[in-house]
Amino acid sequence: MNSGDLAWVLISAALVWVMTPGLALFYGGLGERRNLLHTMFVPIMIIGIATLVWFVIGYSLAFGGSGSVIGNFKHLFMTNVSFTHSTKSLTIPDGAFVLFQGMFPIITAAIITGSVIGRVRIKAMLVFITLWLIFIYSPLAHMVWGGGLLAQLGAIDFAGGTVVHISSGVTGLVLALMIGHRHNDQHVPVRPSYVLIGGALLWVGWFGFNSGSALAANGTAVLALVNTWLASAVAVLTWGLAEYQWHKRVTLSGITSGGVAGLVAITPAAGFVDPWAAVIMGLLAGFVGFFGITFVKNSFGYDDTLDAFGIHGIGGTVGAILTGVFADKQVGGVAGLINGDASLVWKQLVAVLFTVAFAAIGTFLLAKITEIIAAPLRLTPEEESKGYDTLMHDLTVES
């Protein structure tokens, strides 16, 4: 055991936890006024649900056993987890690993809500999220990080391009398509200050998200943090440039979203690429993120309320593929296209396509099951018009 490594992983776990309240503020600022409190309420509820699911069964399914698709039941209720030594050849106890990894399903599930908030029934959403964490997130985490199918293929994902961002973005898109458009989707961000504060919490938390994924206080952690810093900063600039060229204005909400787009894109590559590659990825991420929530969204006509798919789904896909291009064996131990090995690009592409298909099909099936066992997904037009702040929350007290 190494006390420095342990301290960094524990701090990183706390930083990743902060990302979900940050996302709640970020989404709240971007959303509709009639659902302001509700937009922030749902991610906080998910902290409770995702934590309990991880404790009961999620960790065991994600990191138990050596199956190709899913783990086993060895660690149900965190049994057979040591808090004093590691069984994973790490320098931190297994309990610290469980804690750090347990923060990821929380933020992943919270991201999904941005696609359909304000028109999905809360009971249905919470039941769906519970099922999704068990049957989609846990198997994906096992296949990528638990030695399963995609790891065996040779695909790499440093901190969650496939497991977190593509899965949540695609899930949000499928739900948005199933539920349909809002009856009134003409709105602008109501609280830009919330977007900034929430974005700042996300940004700081993301340093722990990516750098902590080194699972040690070492050179890889430093590299991941530097790359995260660079890619997000550059994406702010390119998003702002794209926004100005497209709309002849630059907004606070926009450039903050640009920073998030850069964070998403660098996530799968953070510990595998050189800083110059992180800058290129950030440059591309700002443009791709902006056009994902404008041109792509408008061209296909789907209603992704707060652009979970546009930023996380599309950005995660671009980041995962570019990881195959820029991965440097001298830096992260894996050779990519720049080292003359084009096979990693194909492995990354296969992992992306598999994740998209797995999340999309699984989401459709789980949504149908949710409607059978819980409630219809969609609010009635009258309920949607009133907004959940009126239907469920005491706006006069909580605001």
C-alpha cells in the first residue's frame, strides 16, 4: 500500500462526487424556468439511487469475476472487499477502488436526464435509471475496465469515453426519440450564472475523474491532469469561435459548454496521449460539440433537451476514435496510429459501435419494461405545460 496513492484516489473520488451536484446546477441553468428545481432535483435523487445500486450489486457485476460480458455475485453488498489490501495488483486497498469507481455510475446516470427532463415522468425515470445501471452500465464497465470483451479486443478507455459518455449520450437520445418532442421547446437558458457555477464544479471534478483514473499519484496522473486542463481550455476557444461565426454572438453558457465538450473528448485519451495531441483534441471538440447541438440536432430533428447526446454522445465518440489515432506507446504504453499501428483505430471504432448498439437496444428494451412495471414514460400535455416545479415541488419554499 502507498499512502500517497491512496490519498490521491480518495480526493479524486470526492472530486468526482461533486460533479453530480455541479451537473444539477449546469442543467438547471440551461433548462426551462417551469422545471428549474426539478432539473436540479433529479440528479440529486440519482446520487442516492446509483450509490445504493453500486453497493448492492453494481460493483460485483462490473468488477467481479472474469467473464466476457458481466461479472458475478461475489461482491454483493460489498462483501469480500478488503479495506486494508489490494487483490488487483494496485497500491490502494480494494475499498478505495470500489469507492472511486462508484462515483462514475452516479454522474453517468445523471447525464442521461438532460435529454428528456421536463417531459418524462419522475417515477418512470427513476425505475429506468435503476434498471439501466444494473443491465447497461455494469456490463459495459466490466467489458471495458473489468477485463471483459472490449478489453480483450484491445480497445482502450482511460476514464470513460465509452462507459460514461457514449452510453449516457446514446441512452438520452433513444429516450428522447421514444418520448417525442416537447410541446413547447422554445426556451433559452434561464440562469447563466448556474451554468457557470455548475460548469466550474464539473470542471474541477473532472480533474479527479481523469487524473484519478491512474489509480495512483504518479506520472500518468500528472499527464492525465495536464491533458484534461489543455483540452478543455482550448475547446472553450473553438466553441466560442464557432458560436460567433454561426450566431454572431458568444454566450457564457456556450463557452462553458465548450469546456465540457473538451473534457468529454479527452476523457478516453487522458493517460494515453501527449499534451500536443490533447490540444488538437480540444480544438476539434469545441467545433464538434457546437455543431453537434446545432447543425446535427436541427438536421435530424430530435429533441435532446439539454444536449446530452450532442455533447456526451458525439463528443465521446470523437474522443474514443481519436484515442486510437494519438495514443503514444512511449507515453501510455499503447501504440496508436501515430506510432504506425492503425489497428488501434479499428479496435476503438468497434468498441464505439458496440457501445452504441448495446446502449441503444438495451435502453429501448428497459424503457418498455419500465412502462409495464412502473408508469408511462411521458407526462400528459397538461402536466408538461404546468411543469414539475408546480406539479411536485413547493416552488415558493425551495426557491
